[in-house]
Amino acid sequence: MSEQITIDDFAKLKLVVGVVKTAERIEGTRLLRLMIDIGTETRQVISGIAELYTAEEMVGKKIILIANLKPRVIRGFESQGMILAAGCKEDEEKGIRPRLLTVDDGDIPPGTSVC
């Protein structure tokens, strides 16, 4: 079993809805460079999902983003958050293909909190 956290630990995460405005593959990698509207600003996020989704498929998707993750430089690009998916490395070993966590087609604007 994984280490348990408290509700206070969970409350530290700022999860928001974001809309992917643009996406491009970073040549020679399995990375996509995403520009994501989170309501108050647009964030650049680098994500290792290019083997699962094309850049064209990503544009317009409403995704869930960890918005208060410390920025990190990946392959020379600053990543300003992390998008969430179901199906991690240990699940892939069981044949489960990772899939993005998305919001259905309801009227949820960018920047809406996820709780």
C-alpha cells in the first residue's frame, strides 16, 4: 500500500481545468509541448504523451492540471505544471494504456477548481 497522506497534504494541490490551445511534438522525443489556458493565464506544459496522443488530438481537450507544481526545465523547455492521467508505469506493465483525465463536454470554463 502507498504511503497515506492527510487531507491537509491533499489540500496543498491546486488542481484546475485547463484547455489545450496549442500542441507540438518536440522533435526526437516522446514529449509534447502544450500551451494550456487555465483562465487567468496560459501555461506551457511539457508532457511525455506523444506516443499516446498526437499534437492535433490534444488541441481543444479540457484536461486536469496541477497548477502549483514547481516549474521544471525539460529538454530546454520550462514546464509550468503537470497534466493528470490514469494508467501509470506499473499499470502499463499490466497492459493498461495510459489515458488523460479530461472533463466532459459540460460548460466548465478554464481555471475551474477541481475538488
